[in-house]
Amino acid sequence: MRIGIDASRANVKLRTGTEWYSYFIIREIIKQNAKKDEFILYVKEPLLPDMSDLAKQAKIRVLRWKPKFLWNLIRLSWEMLIRPPDVLFVPAHTIPIICPSRTVTTCHDIGFERFPKLYATNMIGPRNKLAQKLFWVLAKIFTLGRYGNTELDYHRFSMRLAIRKAVRIITPSDFTAHEIISVFNCPSNKISVIHHGLNEGYSRPHSAQDQEEALSRYGIVKPYILFLGRWEDKKNIGLLLKAFEELLGSNRIQLVLAGKPGWGFDRAWASIGPKTKNMIKLCVDVQAEAPILMSGARAFVFPSAYEGFGLPIIEAMACGTPVITTRHASIPEIAGDSALYCDDNDPKDLAEKIGKIIQDGSFRDEYVQRGLARAKIFTWEKAGEKTLKVVSEWGA
């Protein structure tokens, strides 16, 4: 059987949740393939160094596309039209418009439907304003007036296309499965729930010297609390900054924001005072050393408003770092009773929870042990085995 995989998201330098999922799940699928099926990986550019070893186990098709946008919808469609595989696996909800009847896709969440105001309305397409307007008109015509060419419309159109055309939909949580069934009236027997796994690098012990060198490179001083992810409204970044400002009234501690800015960060940043800003360290490119930063933190604070899975939660737990988060969306399903939950509308409550963790050693140790046990449940080996089974069954 010829299994085609959209590997474009895995083959990027800076990875966040969906990109890391693609990276690990593709590796596990190929690794666990006992039947020795033929794999074809579709990418936009030649493989990055940390992906290059896959060329020994799969055929690599670099699909060039000068416009640089809508690669998944259009350029990959052309490839499916002229050289379709027996089954196509897309580890995100953006499948090609023209795709094999046996297409399996992963839908991570539908936050853009629940909280559309939290998503950017930037235009997708040419930079030239006149060309952008023309592209907007074409998008409206093509979708019979339902969608334009904004990022939000792109997500909404792509999800509906995936649900309509995919033979099987994988979700990372029961929560996301219920969301898709509820919002899109998708048949429940079309969905397979497969939890994400844990990168082994997060459960590997790090020496004091490794920690010291990493913290020195980023200018981080202990003690510190850590947030890892996109700094945006959907992650409740404004709540975190306000809570940290409250916390500084009685604690001397640093806040490390690791990731990159997103929708709403400028507004949240402007809402805090200069003294608070001086105690915040912004670290943009940290993915190689994220496990070290996690393991050195006094607490991992993740007050997200909406998550399809929440991978950083189990990563922090595996590092022996206590987690403070919210009871929203899939988070209680993933974190269980191993995280400390806060009120997502009350900065003071979050500040008190952080203060309790960093000041009370026995209380902190309790959540460290709970987290270490919880993290062992999630492995990429199990996720890969279940995903390969779904792809193989529907491709046969």
C-alpha cells in the first residue's frame, strides 16, 4: 500500500503544538510499519537536518509552489490529481481540495469556531493590495459567498472541507471529538480519539551544569515561573501578566515567556507597568532547550482558554515541574487531578495559586509527584500505533 503523508508542518524550523504533533506522529507511523508499506512524504521545501533521516525510509516529494500560500489546498491537490497514493494522511485539518477518497485527517480543535475574535483576520494571499482584493473576490466566488481570504475564514473553510471529504477524522481528545460532533453534526462513528504522546526529551534528567548554561544564555535567573506557547488571547496571556504583576507585590521571582507573540499580546503587554516588564524575560527561539527551561522552573503556568489537547501540560509534568492551569476545554481530561486549577477570570486567584506552589515545599512536591505519574500515560509509541492502525484500515 502507498501511504501519502502531508509532512509540510513537521518540516519547519520553529514548531509549536501542531507542528510537533506532525513531527512525532510521522516518525512513529513509519517506525512501526511492520507491513513495510511504501511511504511518500509531501513537503514544500527540502527536508531539514532533523528530518533528513526519513529519506531512508520514505520517498520525499518536494512540491514547489511560488505563491507561497494555499500550498495544502492547491499545490497538494495537483499532486493528488496526477499521482494519488492509496491513502492520504494529513496531520492537521487542512486537506487538499482534490484528495483521494481515502483521506484521513487530524482535527486538533475548533477554537476558531468557539472564539472567532481570538483569531487573526489578516488577509491570506498576495501582498499587493489590489491583488489582495482580487483574491478576496475569487475566494467569495469559489465558496459561493461564504468565505473570504482571511486566516479565520481559511480555518473555517478548511475544517468543513475536511469533515465532508475525509473518510476518518482523528482527534487528540474526547473533548475535541464532542466539539466536532456538536458544531458540525459529524457522525460520531467517523471519529477516532487518539491522545498525543510525550517527547522523551522532557523526561530525561538534565544536569545542574546544563541548566546553568541554558539559563545564562537566555538571561534567566532563578527562581522563575514559565509559560511555553504562543503569547495570545486564546492562551489567556493577559490574565497571566496581570496575575504576575499581583504576585510581585509579595515575591521576588521572574516570569519567562517562551514561544512567540500572537493575537492580543501587544494589548496585554501594554496593560502592565514597567516594573513588571523588567521582571519578565521574553525568549523566542527555545525549542531545542525547552525541556531544560521546563525542568528548572519553579512552576509551569498555562492559563489557556481553549486547548484541543494541551501538550505543554504533560511536558512540564514529565520534567517534574508542577502545573497551574484552567478547567477549560480538554485540559481537565489531560491533566486529571495532577494540576492545580485556577479561576481564569481572576488574576488574584492565579497569583495566589502561583504563590502557594512556589512558597510551600510540601504542597509543591505533591503536585510534582502527581504530574510525574500522569505524564507516563501519554506516549508517542501508543499514539503512533493507533494512528497507523486507523490509516492502514481505511487505506486497505
